[in-house]
Amino acid sequence: MRSREIPRPSWNLEYLMWLFTRLSGISIAVLAVLAFTAALIMGARNQMDFETLLRWTFFPNPSHVLDSEIPDVTAGWANGFWQITQILIAFFGATHGFNGLRVVVEDYTNPGFWQMTLRLVVFLLWIFTSLIAVYVILGS
Amino acid sequence: MALDRKVGLLEGLRYKGGGPMLAWILHRISGLAMIIFVSLHVVAAFLTQQMGSDLGITLNIIYQSLYFQLFIFFCVIFHTVNGLRIIVLDIWPKLIRYQKESTWLEWFIIIPVYGLAVLIMIRRFLAG
């Protein structure tokens, strides 16, 4: 049996999204570890319960830690650094997730009108959710 | 392409893919669960923050319940560890020969991490 021939990667959408999925996945994991470590350094061990720490780890938004013993959330927990981190997580997460949804949709549909329609729906959902997320981040 | 495989649901369920197949289907289910959860959560946060709607508070009650947290944390930890496994196999294709073993290794990481979190959450839940 001959092994199948693998075409050389070219810079098309499939290859770019394949690469982006890996890179964004690693980035989100790194940002989560960063938020987790920073929370512990800032005193999470004595100030919040486990669920609150996890909420902050997955998305370092100040409203995620309001339900805790932190005396003043604005000191360290709500600033531009965390806003940038949140925007990065939201962008990587939304793009990674909606691209995954596109892959699933394409797995269960044939090329044609409905597949294009569903791809358009996924694209619009991606734009909509990303914009809403940035709005919420800058407003909280 | 996709639907021309002519494989029914029953035949699909009988297919004995083992650990890697379970990982593949769980990766999809957990990914879809997270995209639905996060999208609803973002929209609800927007409605609460900008329009003072109660929808976000209603959804938060569901999200903060023990059962939902156990479910979504499983999705997150499984999707993360399985994703890292896929990346490792992609970077070193020679390891694909051991992909069955890699799913075992994956569960050896997930079970202690998830088990510890479950233990903490349930203890807190029982304590009130």
C-alpha cells in the first residue's frame, strides 16, 4: 500500500484557518494561565472562591470578580492591561469558535446554496458577537 | 461531498473508532457547547450592561448553578487538553502512530485536574 500524497500547503483559507486554530488555541491557553497566575499574585487565594477564580481565569473581566472579598476591584483588576487581554481572548475565542462551527457545518452539508447560506450566517454571527464583546469589554 | 458517504446513524454508532473517535466527537460537542454558552453570555451581558435587561441575570442564575459549572468546566478542560494533544500530533506527525496511547495520556491529565475541581465545587455546594 502506498501512502497518500499530501499536497504542499498553500496560502488559502483552509490552510490559514488550520494554522490560526492552532495558534489561537495556544494563545488562549497562555492568556488563561497569565490571568490565573496574576489573580493568585493579587491575592485571590484569600479573597475569592474557586468558581470566581475560574471565571476570572477564563475571562479576566472585573464583573467576573465582583462576587468576592476584593476590597477595591479597580485596584489591579480593572485596567487597560486586562481590557487588552480580554479583547485578545474575545477575538481569538470568537474566531476559533465560529471557524470551528463553519467546519462542522461544512461536514454535514453539500456544497451549494444552503452551505453558502449557512456559511454567511456563521460569518455574520462571528462579526456580531465580536463587536458586542468588544463593546461589553470597553463598557465594564 | 459530506453527505455522499452513505453511512447511516446506526452504522456510524457501530463503528469502533475507540479512544481517538471518542476524543473527536467530544471535541466537537464541547466546542459547540462553549460557542453557544459564550455567545449567549456575551449578548446577555450586553443587554444587562447597556439596556438594564433582566435576561442577563436570568442566564447568570443558570450559569452559576453547580450542574452547569461542572458541565462547562468539563468542556473547557477537555477541549484544551485534547486541542494541545492535536497540536502535538500535528507538529510531530511520527507520533500519530501512538494516537490511541495519546488519548490515554490525555485522560490521565484530565481526570485528576477535573476531579480536583469537582471535589472542590461539590464540597462547597454541600457546605452551602
